[in-house]
Amino acid sequence: MNAALLIVLTAFVTLSTTALTGQLLPGDAAVRDLVLAHASEPVVSTFKLINYAGSWEFLLPAVLLLFLLPRARQCWWVWPALMIIAPILEGVAKELIGRPRPEGHAMGFPSGHATAAAAYFAALIYASGDLPALARRVIRAGAAAMIVLVAVARIILRAHWPSDVLGGIALGLACAIAAVLIAASFVRPGPARSGSRQPTARDGPSKLGPASRPQAQG
């Protein structure tokens, strides 16, 4: 888990360094053009709905759904804190980096929707860890897909460069992994259970040796 945190933090710092210069990543414009080439009216309408999955109006109430999962309830306060701290960090990064969006003058790096989606759905991936195998796999696959779909939605809706959403995903994942590490530090394993029972003592000798036999008296 510490290695994963280091990886996503390194990715975020690398993307931020490039964005801080005002430059785009190689392929940024090409990938955006490729995505927008498939942005037909039905596709745009669909991704407008998907876009809500990265909005704070949706995700803050959705934190309550995490509490249905036993693993998330063990440190319930971590997840609301995650969904409050992540946007604060994203807003600070936007102001410090100051790279504009592809259309308009508003700051674009990192994407707020991508940050929020990555933070929440990564937390959901962790919280589903105690579920049965099939349910766990379905939830985790759906959560990972939502992170990607929200990122694509921000490009299709002309709100961000691809590197903006990559930066948002990296920041959101970093926040989620840090939250998981904090939660794990507060969870104490239960007492170990013995695999076998100890035999219970019985009153009275089971066998009498020669020395313990009563001697006949003449």
C-alpha cells in the first residue's frame, strides 16, 4: 500500500511539473481530438449523466452508502474527511499550477471531477474487501470503470485536457490510499482463535499403575 501511494504521488508530481510550465503532455491535443471525434449527440448526452458521478453534490451523500459495508464502518469518520480534504487539495493545486482549460480561462489542472471520482470509488474498492468474492469483484470492476468514465466525460464535455484528468485521478487515488492507511492503522485484529480445543481434565485417575493399587492387608 505504501508503494502504491508513492507511485501515484510520483505520477501527480510529474504531471503537475509539466502543467506548471503551461505546456501540454505529448499527445494531449491528439487524444482530446480523438475523443471529441466520437462525441456525437447521444454520446454527449450519456456522458453528461455520467459526469454527475464525479460531482460533489452526488458524492458527498454517496458517502453514506459506504457505511453499509462493515469495513468502512470500522473507521467511519475517515471517509467524510476524505471527501472534504480531496477537493481542498485539488482547489489549492489549481491555484498554484494555474494552467487554463482547453476552452475558457478557468483553471483546469487537476480536474475536480476526476479527483472526486477517484477518491470515492477507490474508497469503495477498499470498503468492499470483506464482501463475498462475486459481489466484491462486481463492485470493484464497476468502481474502476466509473473512475475511467468520469475522466472521459470531462474530455467529451470539453472541460479538460487528458492530462488534467490524469492529474485528478492521481491526486484522488493518493488521497484515498492515504485514507485507507489511516483507517487500517485504527483497526485492530481480533484475538486469535485456536484451531483445536484443549482436552478437558477429568476428575479421578484414568488408569492405576502398580504403585497406586491398594495393597491387600492380611
